[in-house]
Amino acid sequence: MSYDFDTPVSRLGSHSVKYDQRQARFGRGDVLPLWVADMDLAAPACVRRALAARVAHPIYGYTHTDAEVYEAILDWQWRRHGWRVQPEWIVLLPGVVPGLDLCVQSFTQPGEAIVVQPPVYNPFFESALRNERRVLRNPLVWNDCRHGMDLARLAADLGAHCRLLHLCNPHNPGGRVWRRDELTALGEIVLRHDLVLVSDEIHADLVFPGHRHVPLASLAPELAQRTITLNSPGKTFNTAGLHTAYAIIPNRELRACFHAGVRRLHLEGANLLGLVALKTAYREGEAWLGALLDYLQGNLEHACRHIHRHLPLVACRMPEATFLLWLDCRAWCRTRDLDDDALHRHLVDAGLGLTPGTQFGTEGSGFMRMNVALPRARLDEALARLARALA
């Protein structure tokens, strides 16, 4: 079966954050918006058909979650990642970000520290700060356009008032797929210091050939007992607006504590259409995902070649996962004595809306994140604007 990712789909007027809020975010409504991490590619036809069939029923009342939803998650985790998950480990959520906050509220106290490894997805910081916790920064090391963990520094910095560690696996914005040996070394520190580890694995299905996602909780039974895994089909199948995610928590006591927080905030009711999409995507969407990964890999390689050829002062590398490019613009900024705000403004003036690296922490200064999950012709237009801005 062939899949068409080249035909543009207009998102104007669809309440798209990326497109319909351009004026508010960038001060102009004609930028090519490559910032929000969703795709400008249609969701799988099987998902669209299943949603249309359910919408055809005229009542959308309170809904219970049937066993097929849990079975779809179990089968997906085993087929894609070789991880045997039990149905009772799963707690449904309205999103991964609420899951981050629930973990902070459930497993730490105000004033305690939470380990964050910047540059990283900014809700990791926000989940700590808005719940009156402290952030213990364990910055990643940037070497040869690739991030690595500084585990020696982490082990040295951990103290008695640190209870929880946020991990982004695969990493956003850097696109790293953490290797088994890296995760094992991190797990040893978690066990030694009696931490709870929250692993955001929402990009786990968007991994390219030569790399393999390893669910951290699958490494060892004792580590599974310290780990909360957060996931969703939203990134994989472009259904983020349906607000359906899940936590996988093998430890009974941690799960009970987490579930109490879910009940306290009345988050137990699942999204009717989101569950239809999840079940259908995990059961019928694997062939579409294979074609999508080929297309995304082609876009990323195409973008990297263009940047290497036309922008010698901008460094980038093909990511191991995600549809996001992490552009190192520091050399270009130094030649013009520009700060991060000026770099962002310069790109906006060229009609390009990227995500400033500082959104992922001060360690992202001089970088920009670029979403390439769009039809190839639109990507070419974006690359032309980037070349005009930074050549």
C-alpha cells in the first residue's frame, strides 16, 4: 500500500496552535511555523475512518474504557519495544504533561529537588517550579552535534532532598535515543540514591534505522519498581489534540499513590474519541508508521544536506529519533554579535517560525529547534527561507 505525505493539508481555521496563532506568537501571520511538535501530515486513514464511524453515532456521553484499549497498549509495547506490560500497570491520562505534574505531586514534597537534564522539553522545568519544587540541573554534554549524559556530575550532585528524576527518552530537542548501557548506568544511580524515575517516552515510536528504543523500565525488575513511564500515540500518529495518554507503573504502591492523584483531580474519565484513535492506531497503523518513518528520515536527511551545503556556520546532525532538528547557530551568532532574541527575530523577519533553544533551558542558548514533519515542497520553502536568513 502506498501512502501520500506530499499533498499539503491546510490547517488554517482548524484551531491549530501552530498556524492559527502565528500572529499572536510571532507578530505576523505569514511565517512558516515549524515550532510546535506536531505534524503537518494527515493522521492514518484507519484512524480517520474509525473516528468518523464513532462520530456517526449521535450521542457522545460518559464512556468507560473497555479491555481492548489495554490490550492494544500491551500488544504495541511488546511488538514495537519487546516490553511485557501487565494491564493493571496502566493508568490512562489526558496527556503526558499532566502526568509529569502528577508525578511531582505524588512522589515529592514542596522544597524537594527534581533532577532535570537540560536542554530538555520545558514542561520538565515547569512541573517542578509550578508545584513549588526545586530544579537540580544535570546539563547534558554537547559533543560533535550530539548530546550525552554527565552521570559523574549527577552522582556527585545528588543530595538527601532529591527524590525524583525526569528523563526524556528519546530526547527532545536533541533527538538522542539513549543506549542500553547509558540507561543502565543511569538506573544504577537511581537505585543507589533511592530515586523515583519518570521516563517520558512519547517519541519512542519515532526511531530511525540503526537505533532502538529501550523502555527504561524493561532493563531490570528492580528498576521497573522505581519507574513511571509516560507515553501516548499523539506524536506517533499525529493525534495530540485528542488528549489521550497513559502511564505504565509496575510498582503497586507507586501506582496507588499516582492513581490517588488522578482521582483527586477527577482525571479518570477517558476521552471517547482519543480512545478510539489509540486502539485503532495501535492495531492497524503499523504499516502507515513504517512509511511515515521513511518519509521523515528522508526529510531530515534532505534538510541536513541543505544546511551543510548552504549554511557552513550552522551545525546539525541527523537525529536518531523524532522529527526535530537541533540547529547549532552559535558560530553564526558570534560572527554578527547577536543574542538569542535577535536570532529569533532575524528568522521571523525571514518568514520562519522556529523554537528558540532557550525554551529548553539556558543550555540551549544559540540553538534553534526545527520541525520537519511536513510535505517536502513546504520543507524546501522553509529551507530556502533559512538560507536567506542565515547565509
